[in-house]
Amino acid sequence: MQKEQKIIERFLLLSIAAAILTIALKTAAAYLTGSVGFLSDALESVVNLVAAIVALIATRIAAKPADANHNFGHGKSEYVSALVEGAMIFVAAAMIIYTAIGRLLDPAPLEQVGIGLFLSIAATLINLGVGLALLKAGKRYRSAALNADGHHLLTDVWTTVGVVAAAFTGWFWLDPVIALLVGVNILWTGYKLLQQSLSNLISEALPPEDVDVVKAVITDFEAEY
């Protein structure tokens, strides 16, 4: 169990390192191009960094053994981390939408798009690789924190894909429109993550269809023995 905990912590440290690197790349892209999309992308990566740090702290708390005040251990702290991360996704989406509306009302041309695209694509590849690795590890080790952080990084990937697509067209107005659409999509992702985390935190019952499957398995087992 302690070995698995160390592995989970290493994945979260990898996520923190990836967030720091992508913040640097996206901030440089935003500065060079003047793109509100790239700026929004960089803001979301800051949220990724904060969320990964919260997740690391939560998993360390979750690994503590049961004590007099926590008879069933500290495992639920991971779901609290996932709740915080879902809330942080909402914050990122709000920042993106606010910035996008401002630029939509006052369009501006992009500069040095080529190098901006290169930096942003590099950041996307980093997030894609780390995000998929976190999801795989989250499933293997049944870690809510890794699963939430992996989904968060993948929403960041979709943000960048939208921004890059807008930058390729050269249409000034499309940059904030894409950022706005991506912000709305991230809001939905944050809502689903919050819903799932809250359900696990309060030990909500399984959906009726899942209960029927469990009952069917038990019935088959009883029939055989």
C-alpha cells in the first residue's frame, strides 16, 4: 500500500512539473502573439498547477492510517481534492470567458503567430502525455485525485487545440470566439467532475441499473452454489 502511495505521489509531482513548464510556454506564446486565447490557456495552466498541489496534499492525508477521530481512515480526502479541482476548473472557465468577451468586443490582430503556435503545441503535447498517464494510473490505483487531475489536463489540451485552430485562420474575431466556446465546454467538464466527486464523498447509492447488475450476479452465484 505504501508503495502505491509513493507511485501516486510521483505522478502528481509529474503533473506539477508539467504545469510549471506549460505555464512558461503558454505565457511566452501569449506575450509574443497578443492572443487572448493563448492568455486564457496560460491562465488555465495556473489553475492546473494549484489543483495538482492540492491533489498531492490530499493524497498524503488520505494515506494516513485510521485514528481515534477517523475510524475509517482518511481516504475521503481524495474526493475533497477532486471537488477542489472541479471548482478550480470553474474558475479557469470564468477567467477564459471574461477575457474572451473583452477581446470579442475589441478585436486585435495577432503577432508572431508561428512561434506562438509552436510553443502552444509543445505545451499541448506535454499535457496530453501527462494527462493520459494520470488517467491510466488513476484507474490502476483507483485514485480519485489522479483521475481528476488527468481529466483536468485533458480539458487543457482541448483548450489549446481550439486556440491553435483559431490562430491558423488569421481571423481576429475567431480567436475570442474559440476561447469562449472552450470556456463553456470546460464549465461542463467541471460540473461533471464536481457531481461525481460529491456523489463519492457522500457515499451516494449506485444507480438503479448498476444495482440490477449486482443483484443479477449475486443471483447467478447463489444458483450455482
